[in-house]
Amino acid sequence: MSNYFAIATVTAAISYLLKEGFKNLPDTEDTEIRNVIKDTEISIKPPDAGAGSLEKRLNIFLYQVNPNIGYSNMDLPTHNFNGELVKSPKLALNLHYLLTAYSDGNDELIAHQILAKAMMILNENPILKRETIRITISANNNIKGSDLADQVELIKLNLQHISLDEITKLWSSFFHQANYRISIAYQATVILLDSKQQPKPTLPVQDRLLYIVPFKQPIIDKIEPQMVRAIGNTKITITGRNLKTDKVIVRFGSATTEAAESNNIKDNRILIKVPDKLDAGVIRVQVIHPLMLGSPAIEHDGGFESNIASFVLSPIITTEPPIVVSPGGKLALNFEPIVSPRQTVDVLIGDYTFSVPPEMLGQPANSLKIEIPNNFPIGEFLLRIRIDGAESFLELDNNREFIGPIITVKNPT
């Protein structure tokens, strides 16, 4: 890993490599070429800095720094669930350089030769050798503290393809005051910056627990009965497959309850009590198998959940009989469970339906008053209450005829 001198060191090493390449030309190099490109200066400046000068120059400009995707994906999480550092994080980077050639009197042919020679040097040296980096560091006081030469990864230099549109955008957005010069782009990869933060030491692992959990999703086929009354100790039977495991939780709407062995849990059936204080209406049911890990075993995320089934929880009328009301009077009705203002409530007297406005309910309540119209007929009627589409039960006699609950509407005496 490297410290924060790494980026500057890569730039300086590329500059050193090019300087040596221009200075130490081989004897086999054509004399005319040697005369053209000798004394070429290597600069590290913005491309528009000194663009009007007449010296031969090759400029190196770092124009972009990107994360290295490969190392980013390899890095493990560096913090625990409490946000404490457990592993020193590393930052993997790719550096993008723009090389631009300038010549005496803006002679483009000379600039092209300088650029070509620079490309040959980098093509012959595609890797920044550790010795090259060490020499660069020793020759430059600004990067004396660099440890890039000891990085586990060597720095590779790759010629990059940049379209005319991309290079035009670079010059027009970054260097809008400079005349365009022919340029080439190189990528240096990978630079690994290591944090100096010290992770919090952790205690050694005493026990290594390995769990192999088969994929066994619970499935609900049906719920019986489909309609139940909202009274104490009401039970339903959940029928399905893969229902039994070490710990079974049954979710009723937003409420959850653990199914104990006393609930007669089998792989294909669960007999369970309906929780108290559920809202009347359609109740969604789901069987949950939490992931139990550790010693002692505790719940973890990643368990299995069944499909969703439903049943109807019907309200019950708790007003003591006889229930008597007169036309023009008010019917005081008590019921269970408590209804909230967000629920829809209707009172059914025979074939007549009275919708209860939410403002009549106010706070969650289990009683209400209905005004009976003056022209309401006299007689006995079956009485029901309907909450979110779930109607209260009617009583049957031996002949399966409805016999109650009854409301009597009579004239006042």
C-alpha cells in the first residue's frame, strides 16, 4: 500500500522516465532525429500554461482520477455494525494523463516527432519499475516521504483511446483559453492508498459455528374457518406444507405471535389462537421461520416467509337484549372489537343500511349511536354491524332460520 504521496510520485516517475528517454538517445538513433528532439523539456503544467512559449516541450497533465473497480469490489467491509473500524480501508485509483507536445515556433512537425518519441518510450516501458520510482523519489524533495516503490502492485501505463469528440470537450471545458494541440492520453493503474487509521483490536474467536440451512419455505394452502368471531380464545387452523421448524412465528396483519408446541404444530398444520385486539375485517396471515443462530440461539435476518393467506374477523354486537328503539330516537349500539376512525362502519337493520361517518366515531371506540328516521317502519328486524366489509354473525335455530340478534322498532308509549 502507499501513502498520500503516491499520485504525485506516479506523475514524477513518468516525467523522469520521459526525461531519461529523451536525454539518453541510443547511438542507433538517426542523427537528424537526435538533433530535432534533443533538449526537449518535460513539464508538469496545465496545457495552457506557457502555451505561447517557443521552446520544445512535452507536457504531462493529470486530468482525471477514477476508482479502480476491480479493487473496489475486492475490498471487504471495513467497519462493524457499531461503525468501529475493523480493517484499514484502502483506496484503489486509476490516474489519467494527457501528454501534449509543443515545438519551436509552433512547428507542428517537430511537435509530432516529440509526441511519437514519447509514445515509443512509454511503449517500451509499460511498467514503472520499483528502481525507477526509488530514483525519482530520491531526486525530488517534494515526495521524499513516498513509499510507492513498496506497493504490492506495480504501476502499469496504458495508451488510452480518446475520440475526437472527447478530446475536444477536454480542451474546450478545461483549457478554453488555449489553442488546441495534438495530445495523447495514458492511464496509470493501479495506485493503492492505504489509510493510517488503526483498526480497533478484536478478541480472538473462541467457537466457530457453521450452519447449513436447507431451503425450506413454508407454504399456506388454506385457513379454517374462513370467518371467525372477535371473541376471546378464537382459534384458526393453518393448513399447508413445511410449516414446522425450531421456531414458528405467525403474523396476523401487523401483529405477530409465536406458535408454541401447545398449538399442535405439525409440518402440515398449525392450530393457533387469534391474537386479541385485532381490527375487524380481512386479516392477512403469514407463517415466518426466523433464522436461529448462535449459542444460545437468537433470531437473525434471512429466514423464510410463507405466502399470504387471509380470513375474516367478524365483529360482535355486545348490547344486551332486548334492543328497543322508536322512530326518531337513537340506537345505542355496543360492539367488539374497537373500531378506529380509518375503518368503514355500517349498521344494518333488516334491509336498511346506515353508514356511519368517520366523524361520528372520533377516537377508537366500541360504541356508537344511530339516529332512526321518523318514518322508519314499526316491527322486529335482524340487527348486524359491518366493519371493513366483515359482518357480525346472525344466530340460527335448529331449522337454520335466522333468529337474532333482533331489534324492535315500536312507537313510544
